[in-house]
Amino acid sequence: MRQSEKIRKVNVCYFYNFSTIKNLQLFVSKGQELTRLVLLRHGKSVWNKDRHFTGWSDIALSLQGEEEAQKAGRSLMRAGFTFDACYSSELKRARDTLAHVQSVMGLNYLPVHRSWRLNERHYGALEGMRPWAAIRKFGIWPVLKTQLYFDAIPPLLKADDLRAPANQQRYAAVDHSRLPLAESLQQVLERVQPFLQKTILPEVRQGKRLLIVSHKGILRTLIMQLEGLTSAQAMRLSVTTGQPLCYELDRSFNPVNRYYLPG
């Protein structure tokens, strides 16, 4: 077993005490070049509160979500984090969460890169509906399986539906064949992989400190790839709104440390 694999198996875990974090970081960082990557799920949106299937619907943060975003910024600042670049989806709830974090940390000058590949999983014809309304319309299994299975696809939108990304001006420059009418998490993984490999990984290899603000489905697939999880493990991941998940990575993109920042 390679030394990096040994370190990865020993040190990928949760920490909640700052002095413990700093001491362990000093210990494992000796002789290694590590860079920080922070994953942050956007603050709670208006539809999160009311339990709608949100997906690519461009819904604003709730007041609670704004407070969560500001709290995340304060947590990162207290822990001594700073960044070289920031990434978010094209959706307002992620963009606004990032704006709150940057404002609190005094990092408004940083470049922000937005990508449709970081948008939430598209819930197809379920978008905008609450669970019970969706079950009444489509039946319990077509709805329930999308929450249980990695490769389950929600009921598809019709191509002429206004909720379809291909019918929205903001995605006019994207090849319409790549834009979904609904997605499984497997398809989300396939959508995110080129972004991770061609954009994020080269930045990490250069030692850049990155903040990615995105959505539960996207972050599940990123964590899956970072930690080598199975699809079943990825489905069980809980990703809390507004709580920074911090990784310290070696230049081969292996996690050496992993921890949530306390509020």
C-alpha cells in the first residue's frame, strides 16, 4: 500500500475542536504539500422550507438561508480560511450564498466561476411539486425510487415545457443535447466529472485554495469521487445546508484531512 493510501485511510474523519484540527494538520502536513478545498451547500431556500422538488428552478434563499450563508462565512474566517478562486452553479440560491460568504470574509475581489455543470440534479416533471402532490400525479414508486436509487430517473419533462433548460435563455450557449429533461444521480455524476477533471483538479495541482458552493446532489457526487464511495454510500450521504465541509488534498487529489467546521 502506498504511503498516501495509508494516510488517507487513517485521517479521513470528522473533527470539531479547532486546536485538534490545527495540531493534526501540522502533523500530517509535515513533508507534504496540501491544498484546501471547501464544499458548501447553499443556504436553505424558500422551497427547501416548503419541501418542494427544486432542481434547476431558480429559487431564492429564505431568510434562514441568508443567515446560514453568513454564518458559514464567519466560521471559515474564524478557522483562518481564505481562497484563491470560488465556484458556484448558475442558480440564484448558490450564487447568493457565495456572495454572502465573500462579503463576510472580505473576499469580494475574488474571481467567481459559474457553471451549469454545478447546478442541482434536475427533477424533471417533479420540479416545483411537493412530495404528496407528486405521488398523487405520478404514483408512489416513480417518486420514491428517485430518492432510493442512484440510477433512478424522475418522470421526464416534455421538450416544450418551460422548465426544460433548453427553453431558457441562460443556457442558450450550452449544447442542447447536454441539457437534461430529468436526471438520475448517475447522470449528475457524468455531468460533473468533466468539470472536476478539467477545471478543479488542475487548480488543486497548482496549489490553489478553492471554495465550491453548490447543491446536495452535486456535492454527493463530488464527495463520492473524492472519497471513493460506492453509489449506495453516496445515496446515504447527508449534506447540511450552510455548513462548510473542508478537505485538505495532496497534489494527486487524495484527501488527507476532512472535517466540517462548527457553527
